[in-house]
Amino acid sequence: MKIGIVGGTGGMGKGFALRWCKKHDILIGSRDATRAAESAQEYTNLAKEVHGQISGSIVGNDNETIVKDSDVLILSIQYEHIDSVCSQLLPQIKDSCIVISPIVPMTKTDVGFEFIPIKENKPYSYQLVEKHMKNKSKLVSAFHVISEKKLADPTLVLDYDIFVCGDDKDSVNVVNELINEIEGLRPIYLGPGSLSYFTEMVTPLLLNAMIKNKLKNPGIKIV
Ligand SMILES: NC(=O)c1ccc[n+]([C@@H]2O[C@H](COP(=O)([O-])OP(=O)(O)OC[C@H]3O[C@@H](n4cnc5c(N)ncnc54)[C@H](OP(=O)(O)O)[C@@H]3O)[C@@H](O)[C@H]2O)c1
């Protein structure tokens, strides 16, 4: 499977690439093709160091090129850039492409981390991305509650749940499978995409809990 990562040069992109290159072909996307190629080379070297041989591959190119080739596309960009990025790129994806949004609409204020849709009365991430989807049912929300530090360090032992929201059962199943491929992560389905605000909201909750209580590496696990 070809997994494209828009904004793949960032922290989350590195984590996804290192985890999934064992089995899949990873396409690192960037606004700058050279930066994407450099990141892809760096991640390939790291992946070989950590995993030994990998069955997949990691290559880099500009965002426009990688979205056309992707079977699964991860929007690894900040909330503020959803409209500009998605209006340009999402019309170009394959009809069968599944789009994953891990985007957290969060801001830091003097009281702590806050949820932008409530604080500023704006749409949550899923709603903003959905507007630009040709086939809205192919959008799946996931990965909001795992930090880049944990994803990008394959030597860490993980034991966390990942909330998943989406309308199309087959698309959700593909994302569940990708989550299961990362050792120590378990997918937990919450319901259709319209409930995505629940999972998007957990990240500021977790960060406030971490900072105010000096917790190390907190995550979510339903017991
Ligand atoms: N960091 C975490 O621990 C974490 C955890 C859970 C969820 N998330 C969510 O995952 C997403 C990615 O997080 P991240 O920490 O990897 O983000 P990031 O490092 O801040 O940014 C990711 C990439 O976005 C691209 N970018 C920057 N400005 C842009 C613009 N104006 N237009 C288009 N692309 C732009 C950059 O790539 P180029 O400059 O190469 O184009 C950058 O490498 C975010 O929505 C975040 O809320 C993050």
C-alpha cells in the first residue's frame, strides 16, 4: 500500500514513516520537494538502523505529486492550514484514497491548552477537511492522542488506545489495520465522523493533565 503524508517532514510524519515503512511504501510530502527528499533519506537511514531490513520504502516529493499516488493519505498539518492545503490537494486524490486526519484544533492560552472550536466558535478539524473531500465517507479521524515523540521512537514500548471516527466501515477497517500494525496501539471506534470532536478534544485534556500534574508520557487506555 502507498501511504502519503502531507506535511511528512514534521514530527508526526516522521513517526508514521518509521512505523509503517516496515511493510508499506511511504511517500513523504512537503511544500518543498528537496526538503521531502532529505527527510525521506533521513527516515530511511533511521528505519534501517532500528528495524534492520524494511520491506517497504520511504521516498519524498512535493505534496501535489504524492497525493495523486496515495492509497491512504495522512494530513499531517496544523489546523490553521487545513483550508489552504485541502482546497488545493484533495481534488487531486484517487477516488479510492482514504484520508486520515490526526489534526488537533488546539491553542495555548494563559489558563492552559484549549480547544479552538469551543474557545473561538470555529469548526472542528473533521468538519473543515470534510468540506474539501470528493467522497466524504473516505475521511477517517485518528491518531490525535499519540505524541510524535512516542511514534517516532520505535524502541519505546507502547500501550495506548487510538480513537477512530469515520462513516465508511471499509475505510475505518483499513485505518484500524494500520493502527494494529503499530505494536502496542489498539484502535477504539467511537462512531461516525460527526463525533470526531470527542477525539480531537482529548489532546488538550491530556496535555493539561500532563503539565499540571507533572506526568511523564501520558496516553489514553480504556480499561
Ligand atoms: N506533534 C504531536 O505530538 C501530535 C500528536 C497528535 C496529533 N498531532 C497533529 O498532527 C498534525 C501534525 O503535527 P506535527 O507536530 O507533525 O506538525 P508540524 O511539525 O508543526 O508541521 C507539519 C508540517 O506542516 C507543514 N507546513 C507548515 N506550514 C505549512 C503551511 N502554511 N501550509 C502547508 N504545510 C505547512 C510543514 O512541512 P513543509 O514545510 O515541509 O511543507 C511541517 O513539517 C497536527 O495537526 C497536530 O495537531 C500532533
